[in-house]
Amino acid sequence: VLPDWFRKLPAVDPQHVSVSNNALTVKRCMPFLDAMMTGWILPLGATVRLEIKDEGRTVTAGWEFDKVMVSNHNPHQVTGNPFEPRPPCKFHNYWTVITPPGWSCLFVAPLNRPHPLFHCLAGVVDTDTYQSHIHFPFIATGPDGVHVLERGTPLVQVIPFRRDQTNLETSIGPELADEAVAREKILRQTQASEGWYRTDARAKR
């Protein structure tokens, strides 16, 4: 599900078209879109009221659902983290993610759509063997006050991957002449045609 702001954004902003500006927006950027479209989104299962106090130092939550939706971690578990003094909390999730043998999942805050009130921390789970509920640690980043998180609010993006394809061999060295030619050719093609990446470089989905 794409965010409303992205859906409403025009591919070309007519107010900024000029001789020196083609006025393209990020809606024409396929890497940006593909980041949001990779995997799937797990949403909040029920509406939650989140109260943030003391400049983020105190977080409490309430809901009408018949299952626990939010709990708290002890701050000592992440002593020294960049979010201090905001404490770690946890969204409870009741979907089970199951993948084929050899596949794990990266659970990460939804890409290119940060939420103003919270940030879920990332984790990798071997979902081919751990087939149970996976809960999502988060930091409440919003201002003090009572905030309502509606049912369906995107919590995490789930990106499956094969474990045996992550240990790729890498090397660092000077650019070869043929590599420089290929790089320059791609750059010129991208600049010459606004849709070149989408039509010629992007893999079929």
C-alpha cells in the first residue's frame, strides 16, 4: 500500500517546469518506488492510543482490542542507543510469517515512509524455522501528548531473502577502462531519456 502523499504526487510538477528544470518528482524514480513495493507491509491490528510524556521519557498505551497491542521493554536493554532517553516499546503482532526452507525475512520500518510518531527497529528472523508471532520493538518519536494510531497503520516492511545468496564475494579495485565506458554510456542514456532506467535497466517484476 503506497502512502497518500505519494499517490497524490504528480510525476511532473507543472509549477516548476522551466527551461532549466524538467520538474520531475520522485514519482518517476523507480528505485524509490521499488523500495516501497518490495516485500509486504504488516499493519497495526487494532487502534491504539499512545501517550507520550516527559519529552518522550514516558510512554503508555491503551486500546479496546481483546489482545495486548503494546508493551514496554526495560531501557537497560538498549543503554547508550541514539534514541535515549526515549524508552524502547513493542508493538504486538498476531500474524505468523512462514517462508520456504532457506528463506529468512528482514523486518524493517517501512521504506521511504517514516511515521512521525514512532520508529520500528529492524531485525532478521529465520522464518522458515521460527514460525510464531514476531513482535516489533519501537521507539516513540512523537511529541508529548495523546496520539491515536488507527488500525491498519503500517508498522513494518517484510522483505524475504534467501540466506545462501547473502554471502556474495566482493572486491575493491581501480575502475577498468571497459567499466568506465559502460558507466559513462549508462549515464548518458539515463540523461538522454527520462524513462530509460524503467524501460531498459530495470528487471521485470
